[in-house]
Amino acid sequence: MINVEISRNAGETSVNILRRFSRKVQSSGVIPRKRSLRYSSRVQSHYKVKVKTLKGLNRKAALAELIKLGKAPIETKRRR
């Protein structure tokens, strides 16, 4: 990550320092980079993907078996 650093010049107002700092932060691209990474998640490992897929397949097979036996749970329409 890039740290932005501003040094105060002689006779410079605090408003001007803040303005220079804001301009430097915008030009460095720190904020857009952080915003793009804000909600991203890591890529799951091959093993985790495999386990999740197998769980789904087992669940689907169990439901199919219950449907064949006539013991499947009754599905109700979802309300808004």
C-alpha cells in the first residue's frame, strides 16, 4: 500500500495543506483500490469447493429418495 506524505511549507495555511493532501491521495489511487477490495472474498481452495459440491449432491440424492418414498417435506409458496 502507498502511504501519502505531505510536509508543511513555510507560511502555508492548514487549508492549503489539506487541499494538497487530498489531491495527492486522489492521484495516488489509494481510495479506489481500497473500495474495489472492500467486499471481495478469497478464492476457495479446491478441497473446499469439492466438499461443498459433494454436500449438495448428497442433499439432492436424499431429497430424491424422500420424494420416491412419498415422505418429502411439503413445499409452501414463499410470501413477499
